[in-house]
Amino acid sequence: MSVVKGVADSFFAFPKDFLFGASTASYQIEGAWNVNGKGESIWDRFTHTHPSWIKDSENADVAADSYHLYKDDIQALTDMKVDFYRFSIAWSRILPKGDTSLINKDGINYYNNLINELLKHKIQPMVTMYHWDLPQPLQELGGWPNPLLVDYFEDFARLLYKNFGDRVKWWVTLNEGAEVAAGYSSPRHYAPGVEAPGVGDYLAAHTLLRAHARAYWLYDSHFRRCQGGNVGITLNSAWVEPLADTEEDHTASERALQFMLGWLAHPIFTEEGDYPLVMKERVAHNSKAEGYSHSRLPTFTADWITALRGSADYFALNHYSTLLATPGDAGGVPSKDHDAGVVMSQDPSWPASASSWLKVVPWGMRKLLNWIAKEYGNPKLIITENGFSDQGQLDDVGRINYHKSYLSEVLKAIYIDKCNIIGYTAWSLLDNFEWTRGYTEKFGLYHVDFSKPSRPRTAKSSSKVYAEIIRTRKIPQGDEQ
Ligand code: GBH
């Protein structure tokens, strides 16, 4: 095995113009949750009202305090010589009420300072407009299931293009819409924790897709000519491998991918547009069996199908791990899992991380990249997240092995399979607030000491290996342990 791995690793160097980056998200690192005019977000509300839903009862009121320490973050990025930094904007830091009735100057200043400091160090900003921290006032309107949010998101996007688009050339509208939608499906996992499985999540995704398309075409019609940047959407997916090499399990794995990734990708990246056929059929069938006279899956008008089609300049992918699939009953009735009808598992022999869901399966990434290339016509693709969790130790051999082995599969996908992959982003630059896992699972290339008010950052071994990969464009040989 190591011979095969070694061949790919030593033969191939990353293309000259391949982009390497590191990623964070506003709520997970910024802190300063109510400082200088920032409004409340659904994650502020969620952690404050339900501490018991967070593993260590913690919140991100201070987190890594990047609101005050962003220059330290940029120092870390500079030490690794990354090409770009992917961070997100806290909507409620700029628009405390969610709408444009109140624009918080301090919020605009903060992101201007961050962007300018990055450019000073020759690091390109890649900006995610929305990484899960919806302004609470928009949740009072019903949140993402309410189609009005398409308009509110467009206003927010316009403000971002106007204020930052002269310097930001890489935009991501939304991070992982499937997970955003899960906040309207099950109560405990994601804010706002609304429980309406098989209904709320489909409605939320329906709005998210249209919000994305609006932001895309707004850029295209009013900003692209002057600003010349790229607008994409980050979608997330595991690779789904058939449990056994049988026809049923192959069908189940394909169906699972359509329900996980195709749900949001198919409307944007296929010629035919709209939700995947298998989703439309199965949700309609189940809805009928449950006594509804209409499908729980909302329908796009012909105009929306057209608007969504082609509404991305590149495919942004978050990928971490792999699942095994066989057909069967899953989830409650109704639910998206039940609609998919796939029973998922993982192989106990796959190496573990600190996160129960994250097993180390590098070959899954190559298979997923190939599936995307085939399904969506080999789009230009940037991996916007990929990373490994542990307890936070400085000599993080598990993380080093993870990035090396996954990057080796990326090389094979580029050179052997001819997938059009143009960039890679490590999640995460820093240890941070890992949503309902609190501070119990650490993904950072840099350690953050959360016990000290000054939140000092320390380079982990992985940051040095990542820097070497970026410098040499090659994966260093040899095992860590
Ligand atoms: C990303 O989400 C987020 O964008 C980022 O903010 C986060 O910190 C990072 O990953 C690390 O978690 O059915 O048991 O397999 C990843 C979201 C989390 C979605 C795990 C799928 C699988 C649950 N993924 N989840 S399971």
C-alpha cells in the first residue's frame, strides 16, 4: 500500500497555481458576541438558552477572541504562507437587526481591517457570507423556512459586495446548506433547533438555494464587471460507499449521495436543474402514504429552476469522512432520512478521530471528487474544508497523517483522474468552538489556550508540515509514527 501511495506522492507536485488555504467561521472564533453594536445571532441564543445541549455547556461568547486578536491569526497564516484565508462574516455584527435599517459601522470596520491586513501580507481573502449565525431577529420571522429571507440575504450580500468587493475576489454565499436546514429538523444539533423533520429542513433548503441564486445573479449583473471575482456555494458531503458489492447497496449509496449532496448541488450544477429525480419521487411517494395531498418537498417554478442553474463560478466542497450504505428504514416518519431510506454505518477498522462521525478514509475523498466530476461535468472545484479532530495536543501526528493522506488522494484525483481541482483549505486555522461539541474536539493547525484571557496561539506540528507542503508543492515522505 505504501508503495502505491509513495508513487503518487513523489511523482506529483501540486500545480503552480494550485491554491492552499486555511479556514475558520465567525461564530466559532470571533467572540465579542455583544461588543460594539453586534446583534444577537441564533447561535448566541441557542448556547445561552440551552447550555445543556452543548457537550461542555460552553458557548462562543469569547471563543478564540479573534475579534480582538485577528492580527495574531494573520501572523499564523503568514508563517504557513497560505495563499488564502477563508473566514466568514457575522451577519449580526454588520446588520444587528438582520435588515439594512441599521448598519453597524464597527462591524464594517472590523472586516475592513481584517481584509486589509491579509492583503498587506499577500493573503487573499475568501469570504463566506453565511456560516450558520443568522441574526436572531430574522429567526423571529421564522428563519430560513420563510421565503422572505431570500430578500434579506440579497440585501446583506449587496452590502458585502459594495463594502468589500473591491478587495475580495472569492465569495462563498452559504456554508453547508444541508446542515443549516438541519437546524429546522432536529432540536438539539444545530441552531435554531426547530423540530420539524421532513418539512422544515426541505423548506429551509428551498429558501437557501434561492437566496444563493439571488446573491449570485446580483453579483453577475451589478458587480462582476468592476470587481471581477468568483461567487460559489459551499456544499458538504461524506463519500458513501456501498456496504457490500451488491446492486441494492450500490443503488442505496447513489441515493444517499443524491439526498445528501444532490439535494443542493443538482439544482445548481446540472444541465437539467431542479432537485434530483430520485428525491422528488421518493418524497412525493412517502408524503402520499403519510396522508398529505402534496409532496413535503417544495416545488420550484420554471423561473427558479432557470435562475438556479449555473449560479456558481466554482464548486466549493467540504469533505471529512466516509459512510457505508445499505437500503432500509432510517429516521422517524416523516424525515429526510426516512425519505432517503438508507441505513448508514462506518467500518470499525477505520482510524478514529475525536469526533464520533469522523473516521479517516482518504480514498473516500478521491471517490467523491470523481463522483462530483462525473455528475456535474467536472466543474472547477475548491475543497473549502477538510480536517481532523483530536484533544488539542501540540504534536498532532494524527492531523499530519490525515492531511498528508487526503492530499495524496487529491493529487491522484488531479493527475490520474483529471478532476478540475484548483484549491484546498484546511479546517481549521485555529482550535475553536465546535458547535454542540463545545471545546471538546479540536481541529486547529494552531493551538489556542482557552484557559488564558489572552487566548495565546501556538503552532502545532501540523502547521509546520502544512507550511512545508505549501512551500515545496509536495507531500513530504515518511510516516509520522
Ligand atoms: C463543518 O461541518 C463545519 O462547516 C465547521 O463549522 C465545523 O467546525 C467542521 O465541519 C468540523 O465539524 O451523521 O454522525 O455522520 C461538518 C458538518 C458534521 C456534517 C458531522 C455531518 C455528520 C454526522 N458535519 N455530520 S453523522
